[in-house]
Amino acid sequence: MKTKAAQEEHKTAITVLLLGGTGRTGGRVLRQLLDRGVSTRAIVRSTARLPEGVAGDPLLTVIEADLLSLTTEELRRYLEGCDTVISCLGHTTTLKGIFGPPFDVVTRAISSLTRAVDAMQLAKPVRFVLMSTVSVNRPARADTRRGTSQRLFLSVIRGLVPPARDNQRAADFFAHEIGPSSRAIEWVVVRPDTLLDGDVTEYRLSSELVSSIFRPDKTNMANVAHFMCELTADDHTWKRWKGGMPVIVNGMGRELS
């Protein structure tokens, strides 16, 4: 974590609403946002699960709440002044987390937040960055490298495993319900492959799939966090990927500072 003086030097005019900031990838996003000097509001179930060392950071506002229980008016209040919403929400990797309710936590959260943004009638669109998974299909069979056997396999998985179905529906919500021409919301769905620990390294971004679901690639969670922060802070990166579902995988080369 940077010192307060370093944060002030690099402080940006951006404010982010972060969901899932106590998870493995979300915690990395939270740390990187603060290191970049980004004012961050994090909605969490428990402050006890925040990453070590971030509590009390002057750039961080923590909202301890059950996200799915918040009213539209409460969400509007937390969204006020935010430029970007980053969602790293997911289902816990336990039997209860995978097969127990709520089955659609990501889709419900995104739907509620986009309704709240619509109700605010802002002059400038809010950016939404959704962390998803490479198993999610782009609409209209745009992933041409995903053959019939892979699509059939994933269809079965989505029928059996609620989180897989939730991830697809959340991505479909942006593609079909919000679309590319909303005046209130712009979006990017980030699709990493197999998630790993590790530092930020060089990574590859592609609008197309880069590997088969049966021979997966690897993506450091720190790299996912770095790209999501880049989407937040860099207009060129945002314009390149908005309305898309880029795949991110580790590249070869040196670590990025």
C-alpha cells in the first residue's frame, strides 16, 4: 500500500463503486484502485473480510450491507458521484455457495444497479466493468472458435451448476438488455481463463477466444485486476473495449510495475 503522500500525488478524479471487494480477485482490484489514488466505495457483507491494510485508507469508503437487500433509493445514494461500477461478485466455492440460494447473485445485483442508474438520469453514462469467465459465450455465436462440442458441454454445465448459468445471464443482460447504445450505461465484460495467484505480469487481451475449454489457458488474478483498473482509469483502453467481452490470459515476459 502506498503512503498517504504518494496517494495524494497520484490521486485521480475518479470514484468507483466496487462490488465483491473481499474476494480473491476483488481484493486485488481494491488494492490496485487505492494504489492508483482512486476514490473507492466498497459494498461488502463484512468489513472483517477486507484485504489486510486497507481499512482506514482515506480513499476508501466501506458500506457494510447485503447488496441484494438494498433498495433502489439506497443504491442511488451509493452511486451518486461514481464514474464506474466494478463487479467482482461471484459464488463461494462451497457446496452451499455453488448449489444454494441465491442462484443469481451476479445477475440480480447488476440488474438492480443498472435500474438505479437509469433512475438517476445522469448527463454522463456510468461505466460498468463485470468480471466474468471465459466459459461465457458472446451473443450470436460471435465466438467462432467455440465449436459444437464445447457449446454443448457448456450448455450442460449451465443447466447443472447455478453459478455458470448466472455468469452467462449477467453477460447476456449487458449484451441484450443494455446493448451498445444506452445513454445511461457503458459496459465491458472481462473474461479470464483459469485463475491463479501471482503478481501482475504482461498479459494478452483478445476479442476472440485464445484456447479451448478443454485445454484452458491461465490468468493471474492480479492481471485481471490490473486490466479492470485500466478500464477505469484510461479512456483509450475503455474506448477500445467498451461494449465487448475481452478474453484476458497471461502473456510471456517480465512483470509489470
